[in-house]
Amino acid sequence: MEDTGNFIFTLTATLAATMTLVYFPLRFFLTLTARSRRLKLLQRIRRLRDELGQPYEST
């Protein structure tokens, strides 16, 4: 019975460590890329707003 308890504890600890090593870097990367995309979109919106604010010039 004690061997089973040790095995379950070891398995749980291993899964937790693996999840930590995989989840946190992945979450960090996805957060950074989402912020980058959001920033680019906001910059694009600002440029369009500035262009629309300019009077139309015909050539």
C-alpha cells in the first residue's frame, strides 16, 4: 500500500512539474503575441484616424 501511495505522489508531482514547464512559457508567449497584435492594431487605427482627419488632396 505504501508503494502505491509513493507512486501516486511521484506521478502527481511529475505531472505538476511538466505542466509548469509547459504551461507557463506557453502562456507567457501567447500573452506577448496577443499584446503585440493588439498594439499593431491600435497603431493602425491611429494612422487611419490621422489620415481621415487630413483634408482630401486630389492630384
